[in-house]
Amino acid sequence: MALRLPLGFRAGAVRAGIKPSGKPDLALLASGLPALWALATTQNRAAAPSVQRGRRLYEGQAPLRAVVVNAGNANCATGQRGVLDDERMAQTAALRLGVSLEEVLTASTGVIGVPLPVEKIEAALPQIELTPFADAFAEAILTTDLAVKTAEAQVGAARIVGVAKGSGMIHPNMATMLAFLVTDAALPQEALRAGFRRVVDRTFNQVTVDGDTSTNDLALLMANGAAGPVEEGAFFEALEGVARSLARQIARDGEGATKLMTVRVLGAATEEEARQAARTVAASPLWKSALYGNDPNWGRILAALGNSRAHFDPLRVRIVLQGIPLYDGGALPFDRGAASQAMRAEEVEVLVDLRQGGAQGEAWGCDLTEGYVRINALYTT
Amino acid sequence: MALRLPLGFRAGAVRAGIKPSGKPDLALLASGLPALWALATTQNRAAAPSVQRGRRLYEGQAPLRAVVVNAGNANCATGQRGVLDDERMAQTAALRLGVSLEEVLTASTGVIGVPLPVEKIEAALPQIELTPFADAFAEAILTTDLAVKTAEAQVGAARIVGVAKGSGMIHPNMATMLAFLVTDAALPQEALRAGFRRVVDRTFNQVTVDGDTSTNDLALLMANGAAGPVEEGAFFEALEGVARSLARQIARDGEGATKLMTVRVLGAATEEEARQAARTVAASPLWKSALYGNDPNWGRILAALGNSRAHFDPLRVRIVLQGIPLYDGGALPFDRGAASQAMRAEEVEVLVDLRQGGAQGEAWGCDLTEGYVRINALYTT
């Protein structure tokens, strides 16, 4: 499965010896041309140095040439030393590529509170072989993910390629989500940033595995313009498709998950309320447990909706599970056995019509399983 | 363990046949004198008719004489019929006591979306024998709780008695928390309501079992004045003690829980930030799983703090677990085995100093266990 990068991009990875498994753990993604870029980062107040550095560069507005990523160590809660180590990682990549320090973004994922073995990074990084393919990069950024996560799209002459890592959270890793999207389309910086913000709000920010937000989350879009201008509407539609696919892959690969949950909320007063309501349902431990047990317990969906900030009238709302209407302003008669059977699927869809307005939104999550608890509790110390 | 009610209060319970177990499930608590009262209810938008009715009466400011509670059926998502059934339940209690309909509050807990068998309530309620003791009442309001929850305090000549049910959430019940506090102290209505609000914010609202909020949550305080005036400061301190004890009992009895977690946050900029930070740690699934596994994983505590809205600097915050300092602006050296051993306790305390200001707050929760998932998923349909 060779995934070719858009024009002008190259990527590669190497074993630096950060992951205890000895798998590749240091990855580099670079553009031959200076790229315009957009960035979304975690809201966590204990954000890692890589995130803080990314935000600072982002304010500067200067073009970007590369991102260097290590997996196995989050370089978070590592004090002032962590800030310097992060800078050294960027410097090593800048030297390797012959670009300036400020043109290189960093990202880290893995154990928290342990100093980054930056010497290993300095030793290994020059050995990274850059190719026009995303595969080695996509593999190296994973931590406890069970699957590589990639997606692509074509927009006119341009292409978009996305790579992500998800929410594998085996101790002592955090639920870090990293996503890197690259395109050879040419777009104005302002449109790129506003459009990416919108796409992230509708996709990556709508993934919930356990409600915890990592200190290292980061989503990056680089556009080097090598394929020339594109129609903006078509571009952002395609970009949303790529991001949506990655978001779903992340949710599906949630720790201990046995199935993907998609929650679609229609008829909301605003898009934000739709998204918030969808997220609240997707995040409800009670409903996630019922999902695991194939229990069509719509009361938990209704209660979760009530916990969201979305406006609705319980006497008017409609809830449909796997195409089976369960509630419409009141309990509907339905075959409980058949509904439970319909929940035994790779993907379960919850459809909610709030009947308040015309806005809609989606969220993705997974079931809450004994496996999740085991992974995060029993197989640790 | 006979728990005597304050002067002028009587209570009792009966089997109405709502609980499948056949245990007592209809309870009545009454004051011979009209009582001033304060009420706190769920923020869930799908609030049950009993909650909505309680809010309406609350606005009216008229004194209260009684509360009637049924367990086994939440009478929620039951449409217009649910509203009428709730009114009939109140009316039945009012007739039994010879008071007016508007002097009787209702509370319900149990299955959602199933019509309330109000005829059973009408048949059974007149048989309730009222005594000066809280025990039968405290037993009848339970659903899947493993233990009766009561607390009491003395303030001068007055007494305070509190009774609660917690977050037993076996399908199809919801995580309903009900708390009833009664006192024979005499206090002005305004002070009573403001003080109760403050107490509830510091106690019941700081309990988190799984982050889901029920459609039926309700906490009531009745003060009939039979024992005369009290010093307000001493009264609210005692009231907070009673509410705090009940809140801790509720957290300890969380579904599948093997231990109680207390999170104390010091040095916050405001009391609200302290409470919010404490709650976010107590609610973190990652940290709750680590707690279950006796894993002193302070990174998860730090990340949870970062997810709260509290202001702090990760390079200055201090984290102490069971008296063992783990983090102080950076990782501290500690004996991991000894820390893990210290976590094998009935109660685990997390102490956080944000070093931002002088405010503090507490929250209570429990560990996230395979038992929680099993109770809510596997033993249902």
C-alpha cells in the first residue's frame, strides 16, 4: 500500500530507539517548496513544549518546510529542559534539510514526564531516507494504535494526503491525536487557516474516546502550491473528507473498542449545538457501555442529550438507532431483540432529530469495554 | 440503627410493587409544621416531571409539608401522561396528610420511559405508617445502591438529618442522586436558600461517578423551625458536614467501585476553579482506570488538570498522592512500588496545589472498573 505524497513532499522514518519495541519512532515530513500552513492544537493547559512552540511559530505566519515527529516520548512535564530538547529536535531536522530552524515544526507523543532522549534523535535523524511516499512516516508516528491511519483525495490537479495517529493510551502514553495533512494545492494563507479551523471543528474535534484531552494533540495542514490553484469550495470539501476519514479511523481504533459509533444530530438550532449534542452522546459512559452490550437503551441517549448544551424539547425529539426508530417525543414500540441484533455491527449509527432548527453535526466514538479498563489499569504497573 | 428525625418530622415507607424485587419502594417524609425549604435540581434538559414540578413550586416560595418519593420508576420521558401521574402522586400524599397539593413535593428514580404505575401508588400510599425515624424512608428510596446513606448533626438545640440515594445505575436505571435533608432549626427562607445553594455546590455537585447527569437528580432541605433559631454560621457548617458525608457515601457506592477517591485542590485562583479542577481529576477515565490498577500515574492527573478551566502553570504545580509527593513543577523521584501499595486502600487522596491563589475545593469519585462496564453493558438486555 504505497501512498504517494502530493507534489514536492517527501517523508521518511528511522529507528531512534525511543520506543521500547525498537520499531521506527522518528519521522520527518518535508516540502521542497516553502509551504503555507494551518495548525490546530490541544486546549490542555499542560501543553507540551512542541505544542507551545508550534503555536508561537503559527503566530509568526512565516512559511513552513517540515515537521519532525517522535513517538514513544511526549516530552511533556519535562520542565525547562523539555523546551530546550524540543528546540534541539527541530534544529537537527533543520540541519538535515538545510532550512532554517523556524521552518521546522515538532510533534511528540508517548510517555509523559520522562526527559526526551534527544541525543538518540540527533544521532538517528540524519539517517532518515526521504521518499515521495507517506508509508514509513505513517507507521513511525504510531504508539499503541492497532492500525495505520491514512486518507487521500484529489481536487482538480491537486492532491491531499492525510496521516494520523490515534488514541492508543496504554500506560504511560497519553491519548494523543496527531494528524498531518499535506497538499500541493495553492491557496491563500488566510483561507487556508480559516478553512482548516472549520474542518478541524467538524472532524478531529468531534472524536471522543474517553473525554480526556492530551497534552500533545496537534493537527497540521501544509500547502506548498506545487500543483497550482484550486477551487476553494471543492478543496475544503475534499479536505473535510480526508479529515473525516482519519477521525473515523481514530475513533474505530479507540482503546479496547469493539465498534465505531457515529452520532448524527439533525434539526439543531446551530451547528455548534448539533456538534456538541453529538459529542455528548458519543462520550456518555452509560451509553457507551450499553453500546458494548448491544442494549438499545434510548433512555441513556436522551439523558446524554439533556446533558449537552443543545436546546431541545424532550417531547419532540426523535431518536433512531441503526435505522430503527426508538423514540419520538415518547417511547415507540420496537422489537428489542431485533434492535439489539442490529447493534452487533462494526459500526453503529445513532441519529437524533432535535426538531429545533436546520443545523446538523456529527461525532464519532466507540464503545466502553472491559478491555479499555484492563488496558488502562491492569496491564500497567 | 434507628435514626431519629428532627422535631416535628415523621417518615415511613411501604411496598407499592414498583420495584421488581418487591422491596419497599414508596416513601413519605412529612413535617407537622409548615417548613421553609430549599431545592437543587438536575441541569439535565430532559428533566423528569417531578423535577419540573419541584422547580415550579420553588418559585412560589410557599412553605412545604412533605415529600413523596417512589423508587423503581423515574417517570421520565413519559410524555404528558407522566406530568399527570406525577400530580396524582402528589395529590395522594396530600390527601393522606390532610395538606394542600402545593405543599407536597415529589421525587422519582428508576426506569426511564415507562409509564408510572400510579394506581399502585394510590393504593399503597395510605398504608404508610409514619414514625419519628428515618430508617424505613432511607431504605425505600434506594435502587441499586449497595448501602443505606444517612448522616446527622447537632447545632445548638437543633438537629439536621440527611438521607440520600446514590448512583446505582444498573439498567435501566439512571444515575439518579436524591438527597433529603431535614432540620428543626429556624432560619429565614432567604438565608436557607442561599446557604443550601452554597452547600450543594461544595458537596453533591462535586460527586462524579461517570460524568453522566440524571434526569431526576434532586436535593431538598426542609426546615420547620420546631427547635427554634440557631446561629447561622454554625448551622451551615453542620449542614455542609452532613451533605459532605452523604456525597462521600454516594461516591464510595458508585457502580462497580472498589474505592473512594477524594481530590483536594489548594492554591487555586478562585473556589470555582478549585472545585472544577478537583472534579475534572475525579472524572478522568484515564486516571480512574489507573486508580483501579493502583498505578501512581501522575501524568494522568496533570493532564486532567490541564483539561479543567483552572489556571495554573505546569512548571509550578504540586501533586501529592496518599501523602507521597509525585510531582513538583517536574517529576519527583519516588518509590513506585510503595506508592502503588499505598493506593491499595479503601480511600485514596489526591492533593493538588495549583500555586495560583488561596482558594480550595474538593471532589469525590471512585475508580473505573471492569465491574462498571459489566454492570452497565453485559447484564442488561
